[in-house]
Amino acid sequence: MAALASAKGVLAVVGTQARVAPELEHLRQLIADGFVGEVLSTTLVARAAAGAAPSRKRR
């Protein structure tokens, strides 16, 4: 996918890295153990660190 995005000159982002984040693994375990009860809804707010944004190619 990275090669195709590069060939097309577009930005590609894959959002699967959070699947193995330690804090999310811990949350999954708390849910599985019944500690937090039934999950009815979730909200994800993410922010990149300063300078972490990728540069974009301009056509």
C-alpha cells in the first residue's frame, strides 16, 4: 500500500498500530474481566506529537 500511495503521490495512513498498544491491551483485559461492565459506546481522540506530522507532496 505504501508503494502505491507513493507512486500516486498521495498520503496513506494505516490505523492498525493501536491494536497492539499496551494501554489498549490492558483495557481489553479489564473489559474481558468484567471490571468496566458492558461497553455501550467509545470515543477515540488522537493527537500527534509536535513535528510528527508527515510532509505532504504537492502536485
